[in-house]
Amino acid sequence: MTSFNFCAGPAMLPVAVMQQAQQELLNWQQQGCSVMEISHRSDSFIAMAAQAEQDFRDLLTIPDNYKVLFMHGGGRGQFSAVPLNLLQPGQSADYLISGAWSKSAVAEAKKYGNINALDIRCQSDLGLRSLVAPEDWTLSSDASYVHCCPNETVDGLEFTSLPTTDKTIVADLSSTILSRPIDINRYGVIYAGAQKNIGPSGLTLAIVREDLLPAANNTIPSVLDYRLAAENDSMYNTPPTFAWYLAGLVFKWLKQQGGVTEMATRNQAKSSLLYDFIDKSDFYHNDVDLAYRSWMNVPFFLADDRLNDAFLDQAEHHGLLALKGHRMVGGMRASLYNAMPIEGVQMLVSFMQEFERVNG
Ligand code: PMP
């Protein structure tokens, strides 16, 4: 049976990528062993790693004055890395709170500096979860940077207009990177855990404008130090080699599919299909303001909570996996990252229709 995995992360990976990895697992590049078992200092690994970086740069048109760092520590590692690398003693930063993850970023950053947290969450006139309009975000004049999370994975809420500011913008793109084109020049730092749109967990990508690299001889823990990572081609310590390799395969796959422009078209089509169905139904609903609905993570609720377990059980029997909503939000959540084909969403909608017919 074909199954589709709607997990928010670690998320499904393209089938073609998994098949290639399977084929090469025991004998990578005719070396008689796996890519997992060779030195990150070997010529073949370094060549593969450099190609993966180049493909990633090509996909997002990353200018030369930005470093791409392949790091450890996940999104949360970057919650610490950002203030450690960018905040000097006595300096402050603005953090927009748009949902659960940006709130967590604030809690971590507060360990290292003065953080001005701006809660931009609100309710729309219709009682939907919404955000304050960007022109009403009151940023401070002396912030070293403004941190935001344009796609909130837990809340299913996304904004596309970045803060209007001359300050450095730092963005957590863990759940939206590579899902559409972005203008890298508008950001100082972008970071993303790999486990949604890039590859397996364990790898974190950071795109850092060169002038923001910290001074040498600082007190930043070495594995989180952007300068050390940049100076050592992300191999100051042993990188997550298998995840790097797999990310490289994903980047090649993305290029073959037509890159991030094509992904944007597909991602918009996938999410519209699901939102349109939910909006037409009285049995299901989504509580996010239309203007801020996420392409990547679609939370939805059944009219009667008591049917949740039956919905999840039956969905699983139909090969529709991991639809349970985040424990903070409840209900259901369908994550529709790049690797999710439209067929998966069509199958989900058909299943939801049938479940409604029987139980509605
Ligand atoms: N930021 C966002 C937007 C996320 O979705 C997540 C994980 N779901 C994180 C940060 C935390 O990432 P990690 O678990 O890799 O530390």
C-alpha cells in the first residue's frame, strides 16, 4: 500500500532520494563501504560536501557574501547560536513572537542578552488566530537584530512580509526553507533544522552574511561559533556526514524538479486543495486567519473531538500517517513539505470526505 507521511518533522523525504540512498548504502562511489563509514576529511567526502553546498546555493541564489554552514544542534541549537554570535555584551535584540517556536527562541536568547519580545499574535474580528499587521510592529531603535519565525510549525501560521527595518533580520526558516524563492539579501542570518525540507535530523543549515561573523578568539562554544564553522568549511568537528550526503541528494532532486519556483507552485496547490476542502465542510475547520495560513503545516479540527481517535486510526489504515496535531494545539495537522506529492493530499481529502460522509 502506498502511504503518505504528514509528520511535521522528521518528515517524509522524496522516494527517489530514499531509493538512491538505499542503492548506494553499502557501496558508495564504488568504495566498498557506506558514505557513513568514510572520513569527512577524505577527498570524495569533501567533493560531495562542496557539491551539496553549491546545489543549495544555486537553489536559493545565495550571494557570495554569505557563508553556508552545515552545523549540529538543530533549530534549538541556533536559538543559542544566534545571540551568542550576534550580541555583544550590553546589546539588545528584538524578537517577534508569532507562535510556539519564536516564543521558545526568546526563552533561549534571554540567557545571553537583553531581549525585547514583541508578541504579534492576536485574534481576527472573526475570532481566528491572526497576527498584528506589520506596520504596527513597534521595533526598538537600538536592537542589534530582529529575530522572526516566518512559518510557525506548531501553530500552522505563516507571514510573508518581513519587518520593515534597517536592522539585521534573523529568520528561523526551519519549516519553510526551500519551499519557495526568497530574497536572501533581506536577511542577515537564516537557519533551518534539516528534518523538514532538507534531509534527516542532525543537520542544521545556517546562511550567515559574512560581516556578521563574530570576532575571532571569542567565548562562544566552538560548535556554535559561526566564524569557526566558516573558517573550517563546516568541518571544525565531525559534521553529521550521512545527513549532509542525504541533503545533497535532496538538493539534486529539487533541481531536477524545477527548483524552488516549481516547489512554490506545487506547495500552494497542495495547501489550497486541503484548505478549500476544509472551508467548504461543516465537519472540519481551520482556525487561522486566511491571510496567515501556512502552506507547510495545516492544522484542522473535527467538529466533534470524540471522533479524533477513530479519524487517526482509520487514516492510518488508509496509509495516511502522523496526522495527529501538536499536543499544544490538539486536533489534526497535515504537514505538506516539498516531498509530499499532490497525490498524498488528494488521498487525504478523499479520506476526509468519506469519514465525514460516514460520521457527519
Ligand atoms: N524552529 C522551528 C520553526 C521548528 O519547527 C522546530 C522543530 N519543529 C525548531 C525550531 C526546533 O528544531 P530542533 O528540534 O531541530 O531543535
